[in-house]
Amino acid sequence: MEFDLNLALAIAAVFVAGLSRGFIGFGAGLIIIPALAILYGPIESVLIMTLIEVPATAYLLPTAVRHANWRSVAPLGIASLLTLPLGAWLLTYIDAEDMRRFIAILVISAGIMLGSGWRYSRTPTLAVTIPVGLVSGFLSGSANIGGPPVVVFLMAGRNTAMEVRAGIMAYFSFSVVFRIIAYGLLGLLTMPLFWISVALIAPYMAGIFIGSRAFSGISEKLFRWTVLVVVLTMGVIALLR
């Protein structure tokens, strides 16, 4: 059997991304999208990321259901579904490099906001929650990187580390099925991408499993600093690569 270097590199990338997904609840797209964009192309990376998220979402959903603050997460998820199809449609028309730079700037800005220590002084209203969901839905559909706005939103409030992590997982459960439907209707999903995704599911799930176990007992301070480092690092990589 001929050695496939691209597939080997993709397996390594998704395993590391799985560690992040299992440990802090997000960050997989920030790692996988830049890596797979180099190996397979920007559009292909978004589609592969979506397909391997299906079993991951199913695995993490029980934790999300038990611990998420649904008053915050449900409006975010519902609002995101309104703009997700628009993002998916634009995926076939926008310049990939321009989108990459735009996303990188958003991610870095999110990291700076997290690092500033800013927090809500009161419970966010729908006037705040819905725009966050709309922006995240567009980014999810167009680049599968809708996590940063949601992360900043949840961490800026008074949620615990467990609630933030579960809230992020719950949010992703809203969008993954709708992304697949949108991409399928646009004719973007192909059998070669499907088989690549199948090959990447096992290392991704292994990373998630290990990351989830590592989360147990983590302190609030360490959790927030881990999120900050992941956000800033991936933003810089996406901007400079």
C-alpha cells in the first residue's frame, strides 16, 4: 500500500484538534481548517471538518445536555441557523484567502477580548445574544469556525468552566446537521471527501476521548488561560500561514 503523506499529516492534525475539542469544548476547527486547507484545499477542509464532527457531537452531547446553560445557548443556536445557509452559499463564491484573513483577525480579536478579563455585569438580553448567534452561524456555514464568538460570549458572562465547555458543545449540536444539509443541497459533498473523513474519524475521536478525561478536575483559572492560548495561537497561525 502506497504511503499517503497528506493523510498522515491530516491524522496528526485531527488528533491534536480532538484533544482541544475534548478538553475545552472547541478549537478543533481552528486547528483542522488551516491544516487541511493546505493539504486538500480551503473548501475541502471545511467539508471534511463538518463530516467528522457528526460522531464527535453525538459523543459529547450527553455532557452538553446535562451541564449547559440552555437559556444562553438555545437562542444562540437558533439564531445561528438563520445565517448558516448564507455562509454555506458564500463558501462557493468568496475568495478563500480573504476569508482566511478575515477569520484570523476575528479569532485574534476574540483572544484579546478574553485576555482583557472583561465580563458582563448582568445577564445578556436577546438583543445581545441573537447578533452573536447570527455572526457565529455565518462563520459556521462559510468556514466552520463559528466557535470564537460563542466562546467569547459564554466566557464573558458568569458561567463556570463546566457550563462554558458544555455550552460550546451544545451550540455545535445545533449546527452540524444543518451544515451537512446545506452543503449537500449545494452539491459540495463528494465520495472522496467522505472517505477521507471516515479515515480521520478514529484519530479525532481518540483525541476527544483523551481531552475529555484531562478536563476532569481542572481549575477555572487554568481552563480560561488554556482557552486564551488556543484562541490566540490559532488566530496567529491562520493569519500568517
